[in-house]
Amino acid sequence: MPSGNFTYVFIPANDSKPIEAVIGDKSGGLSDDALSKEAKEYFFRNSDKGERAAALENATPEQRKLLAQQLREEVKAQAAQNAYANQMLNLDDDALIGIMQTNQTSASCEITALTVPTAINNHRAVSMYSDDNARTQNLPYNRRATELLVACGHSITGEPSPSRVAIGAAPPGGICG
């Protein structure tokens, strides 16, 4: 297991809040990634996923049946273009709600590679951790994180992802390597 610390950068979507350099512990290595856990917990705490999970857990059988019917109606519109959506129409109510529960109430984040480790950048990787549900939750656009993505060579087409916060490991002496 690796030991020691690393520095990551916390980039709030709100431009009036400062970007922070934070020290993280690398003892968990990639198999027990402390930064990924921290990012997922942060995004979960700052979303309505806990409320959604409680609402689903406490729903009556009638409410669950109504929810499954509503989900099927939403999926029907996509069934012609999407084989996965067509398969979802054939699931029983509990399975359909289970998929929604996993998708809508679990702690998650999107990890985007900004750089990959090479000899040129002293074998340092830089990744951005962002809220993968930001778009569906209508969270504010993170201008600074998007500018960092573009500066590292990513192209943004259409509407930029409105990720609320980006958390990434930055190498000493430079943002993108």
C-alpha cells in the first residue's frame, strides 16, 4: 500500500468561493481511494439523494406501484430508440424501483482524466472528480472546473456539464502537468 500524502484541489462552482488546496492521505491506494470516497460523500451530502432514499424506503405499496407506472411511462418514450429502455418495460415493479433507487440515491461521482502519467510530467496523473448527477439535478455550472478541462485538452461541445464542484489531484508546480 502507498503511504504518505497528496494534494488535491477543491473547486467550488460558486466563483465567490476560493479554490482550496487540500492534503489527502494515499494509504488506501487505488483499491480504497480516499479521495473518491470523500468526493462521493460530499456530492451525496449536497444533494437531495438522502431525502429520495428515505422517501423510497418509506413509500407505501400503493405509492411504489404508482411510481413504477410513472417510470414505465417515461421509459416508453425511449423504448423505440433504446434496447435497454425496452427491457426495462418488462421488469416487475420491485426490480424497476430497485434500478431507480440505485441510480437516484447512491453516492457517486464522475472521474475524468486530465492528464495521464508519463515521463514528461514526472509520472503524475491528474484527475477531476465531479458530481455525475449535476445535470439532472440542475446544479450550477462550474466555470472554473470547465476551464481547467479545456486547458488540459478536453473539448466541450454543446452545453458544458454544470458540475457543482470539481476535486482533482494536481501536480506540484502546475495545474495540468
